Amino acid sequence: MIRIRYFAHLRETLGTADEQLAPVPEIATVADLVAYLRARGGVWAQALVPGERLMVAVNQELARPETRVRDTDEVALFPPVTGG
């Protein structure tokens, strides 16, 4: 299972802090995972708008769209963080 964690406004918009997702052949990369989640429609499509800035970490390391996602990975999605 892939564990997906949502932070900040994503958690509030989606109404969940995390979920478990069984691996599916369509998901090989971070970009594939985000597209898969967006395809759920509704709040998922609204929260994961193409072109919106989104930070992703795989196993607690910042990831790029082409980063591989595998069974047992933990993937965190969160908005960009700014300092003050």
C-alpha cells in the first residue's frame, strides 16, 4: 500500500489527513499519482489543479514529478512553505 499524507489546506479541502492506496499500474511517478488523485473529480480536482504549486515528498525526501512511487512508499502532499 502507498500511504498518502495531506497537509495544510489540502487536508482541510479534501477532508482527510491521510489514506492508503493500493498500487495501480497507472501510478509509476509522483506526477502519475497526482493525476490519478485529480481524476477522482470534485474536491480532488479543485485541490490538485494542474499548474498550481504543490510540494511532494516521498519517504520524507522532497520529490520531483518524475520521482518513482512504489508500494510501501509514504507520499506527502503540501503547499509550498514560505518563511517570515
